[in-house]
Amino acid sequence: MKHIISRIVLGSDLNHHGTLFAGQMAKWVVEACLVHAVKLYGRAENIVCVKIQGLTFKHPVDNGEVIDIETFVERLGTTSLTIGARVSTADPILETAITFVTLDSKGRPAPHNLGPES
């Protein structure tokens, strides 16, 4: 199952070069992957981000451009969910994966009980 979230780049999202600030892109990508993980797992309160794979931009993104963030399940471990992301405009911008871990009530990793069919 794939999800797509679209964002328009606004002036407030730009860096000192007038292109999309990398930190804003990172925020959007982590958020999109978290939304995917929450939809899969069924709740947000027991999920934390533990790893962001490198973000290598293939080209800058300008003010007013619309980006699409496509998310998909890359891997399901026992307590982890790795959600992949592809970001693009008309051309690919970057690919990454974000790993989340599900926690028990004491903050320790706990099985999410999601099967391969999820």
C-alpha cells in the first residue's frame, strides 16, 4: 500500500539561497512516513522515530513548486517499521527511508504484531 502527500513550497519554506530549506524537507518526509506508519499500526502514541537514512538532494526545489511524497512499507521487523519515501516534482528529488519502533507503556521496544500482508 502506498500513500502520497503533496506539499506546495512557500516563501516561508525557503533557505537563504531562495530554494527549499533541507530541514523543512526532512520535516515533511518524516511526517509523511509517520502518517503511513500510524495508519498501518493504528495509533500514534506508541511510535518513535529511530533512524533517518541520508537525504541527498538531486536538485533544488523552488518557491511555488508542488512536491509529492510517496510513502510505502520497506520493511517490517518485530518492533520496527521502516517506511520508504520517494520525493519528486516533475523529476525525482530524493529517496530515503525512516525507521520507527513501537514501544510498550514503559517506553521499551514492543512487538507491533503486523504481518507481512500489512
